[in-house]
Amino acid sequence: MSTWGLVKTVFFTAVTVVFFFVIWIHNPFAPHEEYELPDEAEKIIGDPKAAIEGRELFKQNCASCHSLRYDGIYLMSVTAKPEWPSIEKAHGKPILEEKDGKLQVKGYFVPRDVYEAVAQTDLQNLKASFGKVPPDLSTMYLARGAGYLYNFIMDPQKVLPGTSMPKLFFPEYDKEAPQKVAKIVAYMRSVNEPPPGEKAKRTLMGIVTIAYFIGMGALLWVYRKRLLAKMGY
């Protein structure tokens, strides 16, 4: 192998190693801050059944300011509009869930531009009240993690001083407040992460795909060497 060929091989190998290190081991885009998470809350957040109740709690407590379009949840003021159901069906993609062995439509994923066009007045009213439009929370679990979300919802000012997010849950008056917050986080987690079985399938698929490329690369390398040998190189 020539010096230039060796340099290219080392370079591309290093790039590949760094790429997979960033994706699998130390993703700079994943949350790295550590927040205290009670054992009971952690157990609830990891329970798929808690996410079902968490969806209703999200709609009751969060949908007045936030949407979660990935699961068909939109601002309460928008869904109250008479024309909204027809807009969902005309422009949205059905979101299915299995219930009693049958697939049912639990909501519609409406494209962002369509949703914002319908909700323009509502979003501007929220901006006037809070200083900015409250974000859609579809990917917030991936961005922040369970610990951050649990502590932030429990006491927004403690985690992010000066935030316009009001405190909604008061454990001193409602003993079930910590459980309710954990169920909301469990729901947000369920939207961002596949079920354990599906997650295992995706992991296996990723491993098989990487193994395929490594094996194919090795075969092409051997074939290249033999072809070069036949050509006298």
C-alpha cells in the first residue's frame, strides 16, 4: 500500500470511529446535566402504563400553552375552533393506537405550517402574555431528559430562574402532585422513545447494518487487491 493510501485508510477509519463514538457513547446533543429524580418518580416514568394517564394529565395541565404535535395534541384554544376537526382530517396524518386488539385513531399529526396558520392568533396571544411563544414539546424529552423535565415541571423557577413558565403543581396542597408530574414525563418519554420490543429491534437492525457495511468493505478491499495484482500493481 502506498503512503497516500495508508493516510486515507487511517483518516477514514478515524472519522468512522469518531462518528460512532459521538452517536453511541458521548452525544453532545443529548442532555448531560444531572438532576435529582426520586426513586418513585423514576419508576413511574419508566412504566408504559403511566404514560396513558400522563397523556390526559398533559392535555389538562399543559395544552393551554403547549402543543405536542407528534402525538396529535394541540392548544386547547385551537382544538375548540369549530373548523379544527375538518382541518385535522383534511391535512393531518392519522396517529394510530392499539386498543382491545384493534387499531384506532387517537389523533392527527398536522403539518407545522397548517397548524401555525390556524393557530396564529392564539400563538400571538401567548407571546403577548409570556414574552415568547411556548414551544411545542414533541422532542423535549430527547432534548432535556427525565430529570430535567420532572424538576422543571415541579418548580420551574428553581431549575430556570426567570422563566415565564408558571408553577402548576403544589405538593403541599396536593399529595399526588409528584406522581402526576412523573406521569406527564412518562407520557413525553413514550412519544420520544419506542417500546422496549421495538427499541430492541432497532438496535439489532443497526448492528446488522453496520456489520453488513464492514463485511462488504472488507470484501471490496480484498477484491481491489486481487484486481490490482492482476493489473501488475
